Amino acid sequence: MAVMALLLTLLWPFSARARFSSRGSASRPSATMEVANLNGELSVDERNLLSVAYKNVVGTRRASWRIISSIEQKEESKGSEKHVQIIREYRGKIENELEKVCQDVLEVLDNSLIPKADNGESKVFYYKMKGDYHRYLAEFASGNKRKVAATAAHEAYKNATDVAQTDLTPTHPIRLGLALNFSVFYYEILNSPDRACHLAKQAFDDAIAELDSLSEESYRDSTLIMQLLRDNLTLWTSSDGGEPEAPEAKEDKPAEGEAAAPAEEKTEEAAAPTES
């Protein structure tokens, strides 16, 4: 299928695609833009493949950025200015790559995927994805750029939530994954643990209340995300501030199947927030 072939090209490492384009192929449209120009909405499999492809590209860079930032802080405390300068230059390269990838995703979401979404599930999926990639930008941005990214992420998550509360059941994996990532946004980007805990607990309690009506096909996905919500609540409410580096929350990660199956990211040594 032509659509699937285009999506598979997105699994080609972003840096390799960038080098290829710089060697005389400026006229070759990116796979993302080709996807954006396709008529009609992506199927569930195509949608998940697109999400997984970009999540893999971004995930490695986010993990690298966190590790480099941690090393930078340690070198600064030692007063190793020479080392700090080298580390800062490398961190800047990672941030540039991250920004390019995120803007690439956001462009196709705004110009094609969101406008073409014709059902509640797709709209929630894409608005949540938009919130995620603005959140990734906010993770390393500073000043006004961080404020702009955080505001855009909040707006996208809010749009997704409005649709989810109307069109998706409290036990729907995509609605639960949205609540999981939105709560991580409140905790890590807005530094609002109270709102993060309230959102996560509300989503968990609402799902528990309707657990008996959960379909067999989505039972595994939904209960796994509920466990991640509970893990984050435990993490956020039990922290005593005694650890040198606080563990990060968990986010839900979409799988390549029909549902957004969560999985804890294992991209760094420290415990990271589970997200979708």
C-alpha cells in the first residue's frame, strides 16, 4: 500500500534523511509531507505506525538530552569550564535535531491529520499527539519559547480532553493515555503536582467505576495504562525530596497494533515518567 510505504520511510533515521536532503535532493518531498498531501484519513494501523516512527526518533534524542544535561550540571559544579563548553555545544545539536523533528510532526498534524480526522477517536489521538510534541519542545526550551510551547501543549491536551469526554468511554485506552500524558505535562512542565495528581486520580477512578463494562479486546491496554496512572500517583505523592535526582513520571507509549498500548520507556537509567 502506498500509504504504508510512505510511513515506513519515516523509520529511516531523521539525521540520515537530513543528510540525504542536503546532498542534492532538496526537491524530494519528505515522507511526512507526502503523507500530509494524501486524500482521506489514515487507518488505525497507519496512524499508529506514524506515531511509533516519530516516537522512536524523538525518544532517543530526549533520552540523550536528559543524560547530557545531567552531565553538564555535574561538570558545572566541578568548575570544569572547558568540559562544560563542549557539552553545551553537543546539547545544542541535540536540541536543534529535536526541534526539527517536533516541528515536522506538528506541521503534518496541523495541516493534514487533524483537519481530516472524521471521528472522535482520531481527533483525540491527534490532539494528544500535538500536545505531546509541544511538550517535548517545552522540555528543553527556555524563556518565551518555553512559554509558547507550554501554552500550545496545554491547548492541544485540552482540546483532546473535551472530545474524549464526549466521544470516548473512561476506559478507552486513548482517553486513558491522554490523561496519563496530560498529568505528566502538569507535573513536569507546569510544575503543578496538585493538578497532575487530581487529573491522574480522576481518570483512574472514572475507569475503575466502569471496569466491568470493559471489552475484552481493550482490557489489557486499558488496565496497563491504569497501572501507569497509579504508579505516577504513588511516585508524586510519596516523594520526600531526599533523593539527589527525583525519578521522572511515566508516559504511555503507542504500539503498532490497533490500540495505543502503553509501555514504560526504558531510554535512560533513571526511572522515567510513563507516557503515551
